[in-house]
Amino acid sequence: MHDNVEKGFTQTKVLANPALRTNCNQKPSVYLEAVCPESWIGFQRKCFYFSDDIKNWTSSQIFCDSQGADLVQVETLQELNFLLRYKGPSDHWIGLSREQGQAWKWINGTEWTRWFPIRGGGECVYLNDKGASSARHYTERKWICSKPHTYAQ
């Protein structure tokens, strides 16, 4: 562990520019360290936290906020597949919700672009074994937080 990495964080070394190496035995001169907090998982420049506890949608977002994160905003099909695979058999809240009769919006206020189906008639979205479904905000489920990777050199 390096002195400049906070305690409780895990790190992954990534070679900054592998093309600069002339042979396999040469030591790289520059590393970037992708840092996710302990018990968070790194994927595509984000850190993800998969809860073991259950909370309602609002309390789940409050927990994420306390960690400097938000309920996950799914941005790519690859990210959705990662989340569905990694979450296991349990349902997990994500950062997509709506007011009654309104459009779905992500936690950051951007509108959902309908690139994956959402089943159900609730106001908050969760991932299950079939993809995405919706339920009432007071239902208790596990949740997924996300935040960008941090980098230390």
C-alpha cells in the first residue's frame, strides 16, 4: 500500500502507456492506480457498492450519498450486464424513479432514454433476474451505489 492512498481503499495498478515499454522485462516507469473503497467493485471507470442490507429506495439513496455516491445510473449495456451478473439472485434498487404520471428520471435529473424495458407500475426501479422492474418507494430491497474511480499516481 502506498502512503498516498487512504486506508480502507483497494488499489489496482494500471500501466499508463504500455507502448512505451520496449520489451517484456522492462519495468514500467509510470503507474496509475485505480482506487475504489474497500468492499466496492471497479468496472468501466466506476466503483460499485452492492449492499448486503435492505432499505427502502429513499434510505438507499441517503446511504449512497453518505458514501459520496448515488444509486447507480446505468449508462451502457455492458454496465447493465455487469450489474445483473454481479448482483446475484437478490433484487437491488437503482437510481431511476418517477413521480406519478411523469417520465422516468435518473437520480441526477436526466430523463431515462428507454433503452431497456421496465416492468411494473411502481415509482422506483430495481434490478431483478429478468432485468428492470418498478415498485413502490417504501419497499425494502438491497441497493447498488456508484461513483467514479479516483486515480492516484
